[in-house]
Amino acid sequence: MAPGIPLATPWPRLVGLTSDTTETRSRWMDVQDAQLVEDLARPYRAATAIRIFMSRGASAIPALVEGLQHPHAEARYQCCRLLDRLLTADAMQPLLKMLDDADPRVRTSALHSVSCDRCKTDVCLPTDGPLLKKAIQLLDSDPDAHVRAMAIEAVGRSVHADPTSEAAILRTISADPSPAVRKKARWYAPGGKIHERSEGRRQKRRSQGI
């Protein structure tokens, strides 16, 4: 290790409390959470903070939800990414609010977090309601192509059952200014490879009574 670099950065000292009280432990945790969220905004510390949050599992969710309001976009982005893996029903509404974030990377990450089933094990993601309405809005008018591309996945989850979803995908194919976004939309349209694959899975679940 290079000279002068400390092995660890100590947490701020809490004056007036003994270390063996419940109140002290609670306040230490608050300090740790706040520092970890701050570290998410710093590239040279973010990896360590991410590992710590992931190791804590569901107990990290309150701190990550609070971190969604951080003034630094990088911290908000990383909180969205972590909630993608640790998502519970309690975090769904705060993540939906992030679809209006000023930073396109945050919007993209939030969209992925609330629409990707592959990353989840213990939560059922919605396919309609406020999420679908907002995803269609982003698909139609978000200025960032990456956001629109991610919105395709959220809208595409409902395309078999909801005519407005299919119409939004078809509008994207004909009108989106980005060739990459138009190409992705074709995968989710009737006849597209993802549309056909997901329809096959849907029919299989129906035959199994799921």
C-alpha cells in the first residue's frame, strides 16, 4: 500500500453516547448508510460501497431508497442499479418516481429496475397501470435514445395483452429517429423474435395453468 494512504476511513465520532447502547448502534448505522450512499457518487469508492450494500440484502433497501434523492446523479444511478437486484414492493413506488429524473442514465436504470424480471426472485413486477403509462410516454417522447430503448422492454411486457402497448411499439418502428431504437422495437412487435419467444412462454404457462 502506498505511504500515507490509511487502511480505512473512520466513521465520525458520536460524542455523548456509549458504544454499547441500542441508540448508539442505530445512529452508527445511520452514519454508515449516509457515508455509503456518498461513496456511490465517487468512482474510486463506489465498488466497495456496492459490495457492502449487496452483502446486506434487503436491510439495505431503506438507505438505497433514501439515496434516490441524492443531489449527485451518479449516486442516484447506482441506487437504482442496486435496487434492481434488491427490489421489494416497498421500493417500487420510489423507483417509479425516478422515471422523471433529470439524468437520462438514472431514467434508464430505473426503467430496467422496474421492468426486468430476469434480475428478480421475490417480487412480481407490474405490467400495467402507472408503469406502463409512463413507459409509453417515455417511449414516445423522451429525448434520450437509451431511455427510449429501455422503455421498449417495459412496454413490450404488455404487448400481447394491451392494444395501446402494441400501438406504441408500432409507432416507434415507424417514427423514432434512432435506427437502433427502431430495430429493437421490431423485436417486440408482432412477428419479431422477442414477441414470438414471449408468446411461446405465455402459451406454455397457460397450458400449465400458471
